[in-house]
Amino acid sequence: MPFRVSLPVFAKAYVTFSVFTFLALSSTFKGSYSLSGSIMLLGCLFLLSSEIRNKITLSKYEKGLIVVLVLYFLSVLMEVWYFELSINRAGEASKALLLAPCILLLNFAKIEFKTVALGLIVGCFGLLTLGLYEHAYLVKWRIGTNINPIRLGSVAAIYATMLLLYIPLIYQKIKYGKYLAIFAVIGVCGAFYTSGLTISRGAFIPLPILVLIIAYCYRRQIAGKAKTAIIIFVLIVTTGAIWLPSTSVVSRFDTAIKNFDSYFFDGNSNTSTGVRLELWKSGLIIASQSPIIGVGFEGFQSQKSSLVQQGKIAPSVDKYDNAHSAYVNALVRRGILGLAVIIIFIGFPVYIGVQKLRQRTIKVDVIALSLVVFGVYFAVSNITLSFYLRNGGVILYSGMLIILVALFANSYRDQEKNLPDKTEEITS
């Protein structure tokens, strides 16, 4: 008898592979986000089968995510239509909707925690490998791999933070978890180190906030010895990544403070900090002229140049095509409507994660907290970064958000089916 595999079984195996590939490769080489995103999107062909479609039952969280992605897409489409923005320029940001069909596919496949955990472990090692290659072999003082230093620093930092959060679950819930946890610890250290090699200050700014959130949420569950070990580990890793001579993050922060003082006291806008502040200033001035729907991309560029000619802002900002802040950029280009949508886009994982924190199982608790951590990290980092203006940023954020929401929804469904009698404690 020939060996046969049913279509649903094959589809679930493919989805597992595509999710692992997306997390492992999305930021590791030139064009990796396109390859991993395409592999994930290709799986949506399975949705042509009625046998698979009939097994899809979307939760309110997954339905909410579809609404959020559509809203973001429509906000970009509004700029294209109303301000006659070039489709090529708008296409990158609008790709947030590209992976939306994967929400249906991941709901059918019911992805497991171990798939996400293993993908993050391999992804952290991939980031470390490329970071060391650029730093040691290519002798670059500031690494950036296939994206750019600022975005890479954020990606490496969020990978490390998410994986750090998952270590107790890896240890307790996965076969051979004790050994995998060791690799996870190494991966966390490596990804934080890679983030440090990017010399990106914005990548480290959200971390103290995340540490406080995690410590507060688990102040009772984590046993005394484990709590001490985690605090010591986090301090060693973050301090090492910041203070190592090869990363020089501390000197960058020191420079930022000096530049900040120089901008306000001496009027010096020719530094990286000064340019950012001038870009924000120009964005707020221009946005005040059309606060509801903004002025569009071309309007921002032309009015910014006009402000330079009038001497209201420094000439150093004229060469930049964005406000260097996701919030200011959305406000000036798409007004309050666009700003509201970007806040929803970033805040959605925080909203659903907070709703289910302090549940009765470790698994749901940790996965819910990972959504909060994910959202808070990008909410803070996007103050000084327009993460969603390029293909890599939009696809990576949307893809990870879809995966995390699918994992959360699946874990919560499992909890509802088999609710334990009491909360477990993290003792490892």
C-alpha cells in the first residue's frame, strides 16, 4: 500500500515549517524577509481546500487583528487616493495587509509554542552569526546586515527579550527543555550583543520599561531563587551589551545627552539628535496646518523645504524624507486619523495581552505577557524610529504579530478546554 498523507496533515506540517522559517530567517540576510514572508504566504494556497476552510474558527482576537491590519492598509490607501501618492512609495507600508490571509491558515494549523520558541532560538543565533561576521570579518564599526543599524538593533533586542521571557516555558513545557533552555540563554546573550553592535540607542531605550513590566507581572509567581537568578542574568546581559568596548552604546548615549544640551542651549541642529528634534519640530508645524487628514508625503517634503527657506528649521533636515518617528510621520502625512490608526496598530497586542494577564496557567500568562512586551517595545522604539516605512519593518512586525496572536489564541483555547485548579509557579 502506498504511503499517503492527508491534505490537512500536510498543511499543518507546512505551516509549522513556514512559521519556524519566518522567525529564524526574517532578518538574517539580504532579502530574507521577502523569502520567509513568501514561504509563509504560499501556504495560503491550502485555504482553497474546503476541507481546511471548514476547520477554521476565528477567535475575537484574530478577527480583531484582521480589522487592525485592514485599518492600517486603508489609512495608507487614503494617502494614495487623497494626496495622489505614488503606489510604489505607498506599497511598502501597505504590505501590512499582505500576510493577513495567514491568520486563517495559522488558526487552522494551531501552531505550537515549541515552533515559535525554536524559531526564536535559531533567529537569535542567526543574528549573532551575522553580527560577528560584519563586526569581526568585515570590520564594520556599526553593523546593519540587510536592513539598517537602527532597525536591526530593534529586531535583535525584541528577539532577545521575547526569548528571555519564554525560557521558563522552554524549560518546563518542551521535551529536552533543559538543554534547549541553555541554547536559549546563549541566544538571548548573542542577540543582545548583536543589538549592541548596531550602536543603536533606540533599541535599548525600551528595555528598562520591559524589565519593570515583567518584574511586576511575576513578582509573586517567580520563586525567590529564580527571581534572583533572572535579575542577575538580565543585569549581566544588558550591562555587558551596553558597556563592551566593541558596542560603545554608553558613549552613544553620552553623545546624545551632549547633543540634546547643544541643541537647546546652543541651537546646534547638525547632530543626529539635533536633526531628529528638527524633524519632529517641522512635522508638528506642518501637521498643525491640516490636523485631521495631514498633508501627505509630497506635502510634507515641499512644506519642509519651505520652512528651511524661511529659516524656521535647520537646512540639515531637508534631505530626509520622513520625520524619524512613526507617530510624527503618521500625524504629518495622514493627520489625526493616521496617528490614531498607527497607535491602534502598535497598541493592539498590548490591549489583548493585558486582558488575559494573570490567568491560571503559566503558558497563557507568559504568551499574553509576550504580546504586551512586543507591543510596548515597538510603542517606545517608534518614538525615534519609523519602523514601518520599509518592506522589512512592515513584514517583520506584521508577521510576528500574526504569529503571536495565533499562538495566544490557540493557547487560550487549550486553557478553556482543560482549566487547571490553580496557578502554577515558575520555579526553574
